[in-house]
Amino acid sequence: TMALLERGQQRFDIYCSPCHSKVGDGHGMIVERGFPQPPSYYIARLRDAPNQHFYDVMTNGYGAMYSYADRVASEDRWAITAYIRALQASAGAQIADVPPDKRQALQ
């Protein structure tokens, strides 16, 4: 739902964007200050990963990323996963993908 995606975006911006950036390309502000760069969400491996992968990484940590289980509620981890999928889907979007009645807002 739109509410789920909005919650996911809000939580993503708070917890994920410092490393992953707001667009998910792995060039967040922490990376610009020398922290190891996480992978872009747009690489094939992460586009093909199951939703559970993102939830598990947030829960358990992975590589340089520590666990967010005590910071991000379970339902919010799923909302963030949904938002990551929306980011991935938007990467290849064309104007023709936008409903005609919504296109004017983009110009």
C-alpha cells in the first residue's frame, strides 16, 4: 500500500540512507567520509535477491553493517524492504509507466 511505502521511505531515510544514500546507490554521506561503501541496490545480485534477504540483513547485519534488530521494528524492516523494491523498480521507469493523469505533476 502507499502507506506502507511511505513508512518504508521514512524509516529508510532515517536508518539506511546515511550509508546507502536516499536513492540506494551506496554513496551515502558516511561513505563520503571514509566508511566502506555498501553495494548499490541496483546490481543484479540485489535485484534478484528475495525479500527475505533484505529483512535478514537488517535483522542480523552483514559485512560492515551491524544489526538493526534493536533499532528498527520488524514491521518497519518489511516496510523498508518494500521501499527498496520500489526504488529498484523506479530505476528503469519510463514516463509511459506513469498514469496519464499523473504525468503533469512530473513536469
